Amino acid sequence: MSASYEAEWRARFGDDAAPAEQLPELPWLRQVLMRRTHRRYADRPVGEPLLRLLLGAAFSASSKSDFQQASVIRIDERARRDRLAALVPDMPWIGNAPVFLVFCGDARRLERLGELRGHRAGNGQLEGFFNAGVDAALVLQTFILAAETAGLGCSPISVIRNHPDAVADILDLPDKVFPVAGLCVGYPAAAGYISMRLPLEVTLHIDRYDDSRLDEAVGAYDLRRDARYSIPQDQQRLPKIFGLASLYGWSEDKARQATRPEGQDFPSYLHTHGFTLE
């Protein structure tokens, strides 16, 4: 059976650049193109067997050299969840989602295995941190895709990295284990919306990196995205510094946001918890 993915492509990218050829009917690809972030959840528990199955699927993700340097902490204890939620009060879904998970890069386990087998090797260099962070991100994304296949909705919470010491204290994280992101999980209470993505002419490079047409391509993307959802004037960032823009598109919003970098305490946290990053 052949199929066209034009409607799903337009929903995700806002343009008509979907492959013109008829392609095999792959329902999962349609689902991924139409995926949404969910922050409102129904009052319906996520069963333990399903959760374990999803975690099993997540840990089936690719791993650098089969080192498997990711760990997940499921927060069941109400007091710990409340302490985490209090760190980010403008995101109440952290506290009220049916399930909350924290995905961690785990460079500690490989060192412990070396000690147990008598082959001591440090894992606190940049490569060790990078590999553990990527492993955790792969497990996180695989869990999200698996959960959505099962009818669940998810919302990643990267802002917990703004509070690394507090998160480490709440979760008893040892040296060389660091939070990558939290994840709210539950059955959606609302449809959510599809966040439009940059076109492939910006993110896909052939043979060599080339961003010579970035301004033109992103400008067109800003207009498409604004036509679907125009950011209200009262939501423009830092108007006292940058003023109010007549067209406040995605690129202006993100450029302003980047002037206030997050995670300022994360490097010092890593250095004081076993990473040299050399």
C-alpha cells in the first residue's frame, strides 16, 4: 500500500515540501510527524506493567560502545516530587503529572565496573560526560516515542538542570551522575498542539555545512509559524531592553531568550561532582 504524507508534513513544517512520491504506508511515521507535547493529564494512572514495558523499550536505545551510561529515577515519593516541583513553580505539571521520571547521564557505573573487575579507569573527562549525556538523551527520546505509541503524552523538563545541586540532593545523586531532563508522563487531558519545526533546507546539509541562506529560510519559517500562531505582544521577551517588534517571530523570540543563558550553575556542579571535562 502506498501513501502520501503531505498533510502530516504540512502540520509539522508548515510548507508543501513533503516527498512527492508515493511511499509505503507507515502509521508510526504519521504519528511521529504529528506528535505533540502534553502538559495537562487525565486523572488516570499509568499501569506498572505498561511503564516497565516502556522503560524496557527506552533502554533498548542505541548506546555508545554498549557502555549503557544512562539511569532513570522514577519519583514515587510525594515529598520528593513536591520538592522538585517547588524548584520550578511556573510548571505545575511537574507536581501533578501521573508519572515523573528523571533521566540521568551515569558515568559512575562504568568506573564502578572497572573497580569491581580490577581495571581502574577514570570516566570524568569530557568524553565520559559527553557519552553519558548522549546515552541519557537517546533513552529519553526513545521512551517518549514509545509512550506516545501507547497513547500517553509527555513533557520533557530540561529546566531542572538550572538547579543541579538541589536536584542532586533530592535524588541522592552520587558523583558522576547528573540530571539531563525530567519527564512528565500521563494520559493527555487535551489535544495539545503541533510545534512547527525548521525546514530541512536549514537543518539538512549535503556534503558540507552551508548556512549562507539561513536568513532567507528562517524569515520564511517565521512567517509560516506566525500565520499559525502569532505570539501575543504581551508575551514578547525583554521589551524594556529590545522594544516591541511588529513581527515577533520564532527567531526573534529565541535570539532574545538566548541572551539570558540557562544552566549557569551546571558547569560548577559537574566539576565538584567528579568531572574534569578535559
